[in-house]
Amino acid sequence: MNKETMKHNLSYMNDGISFVNGFISYDETKILNDELDYLFSKKSVNGSLREIKVNKHTSIINMPTLAVRSINLLELCLSVKRELEKHDKKFNSYVNTGIEIRQDSRQPALPWHTDNRNGMVRAMIYIGIDKKKSGIFRYMKKSHKRDFYVEHHLSKQEIEVHAADIVNCDVPEGTLILFDSFGFHGRKECLGKRRIIMFEFQAKNSNSPISAVPLSSRILTDNVLSNLSVFLNGATEYTRADMYYRDPPERNIILRIIGKFRRFYRSLRASSHSD
Ligand SMILES: [Fe+2]
């Protein structure tokens, strides 16, 4: 067992975070990384299934369930959900509301914050962490059960008060990290590069943003088909990474701002048409 796992002896329901070591094998991680080297090597043009640069330091893969062929991301997602269900029966009825493959390079730490979405579960798998431990995830255990309100970021004082509860997720590649994103979390500085897969789960009919899951017949195995309801999350609009599918963010700051306004205007028109 990994040192960090033993040290904290974490339980998801009590601590808001838990680990599963070796969730993806070394070989699977290697094959996936080889494929991701290819997918991240070119930008998505007119919706092609390649890299979308969200900003100077962060890229995602356009529609990863369709782009990635070395592993079946829907099967992996169902395995993650099965892990989650071991912690509480309430997760049986949860749906998947997002699948993302993300690459971060040189950037400052992500400050301590809460997503403030009660009941939301995030599952992260490290695919590539360099020797500099770039972007190691951090969590304050038990902070998902707090009895005080924090808008988004934590003050210096609040961080000090909870310092003893900090879990540095310095775990090997292939480890599954389940966490309640209502709890306080952040990320260490990225001195080099890191790659992760992120799955998000929410209760059915959640009011928080959700993303549709692109499906291909290639990945609809018998197991996926008999669990299809996990992916039928009710998303009707393109949100988050989905909205970039044919309109990726501009690298030029002025064009990026114009693009944001355009997307906002389009979403307003879409919502007024659907009334
Ligand atoms: Fe967050």
C-alpha cells in the first residue's frame, strides 16, 4: 500500500476523499499515455478529436470518449462508479456528468477552494505526473462536512486552522482519487507537466452544470449497454468542454473575450428559443 494511503487511512464518507491504488495498471497507463502524446500533439480544427487549448497552461482532449481508443473510457467510468458505490448506496442512482482528459503545464498552484456543489463526486486518475510532482492534488479531509459557509476561496487564516487535515495526494500514476468537491481542495504548483482523467458524478436532476457524454458504437459493450442509464444524464445544452467542440477558445486574448461574448449571446438565444 502506498505511504500516503497508509498515513491517512482515508474513508470517503468520513474524510471526503479516498484512494484506490493500481486502479489502472502500469501497462494501461503507458498505452494510454502513448495515445495521448499523439492526441495532444495537434490542435483540434473544425471539431477534430485532438487537443483544445483552454488557456496558455491547460489543454483538454476534444470529446475524449470518442477520441481515445486504447482504453474504453465508458467501461473505466463504470468501474469508477462501482468503487464509489462501495461507500454508500445513495451513489447507485448517481449519473456521470462529465469525462475529461486534461494536461497542465507550468503554472502556479491552484488555491484552496470549494466547488460549493453539495453531493458532487469527482474521480481523478493520475495518468502522468513528472518527477517534480507537478500539480499534486490536495484535499482537507472532513471539510465536506463543515458547518460554516465559504463562498469559494479560503482565507490564509482558514487554511492555517485546517492545516493538520491536509492530504497531499502524492500517489502513483494509475491511482484513483475519489473526492467530494464540496470539501476544500487545491493543487500544488505545476513546475513541469501532469495529465489526469477526471470523471464527475452527480445525483440525477442536479441543478449544477452537466455535460452530455458523446457515445460511439465502438465503445457500447454489453456492460455499457446494460448500464446506459449512468450516461443518460439529461444534459440538453453544450456546457464546459462540450461548448468548444467546433468553436475552440482563441489564443489571442482579445479574440478570446469576443468568443466568450459570442458564446454567451448564443446560449441566451438558445434558452429563449426553448421557452
Ligand atoms: Fe475545484
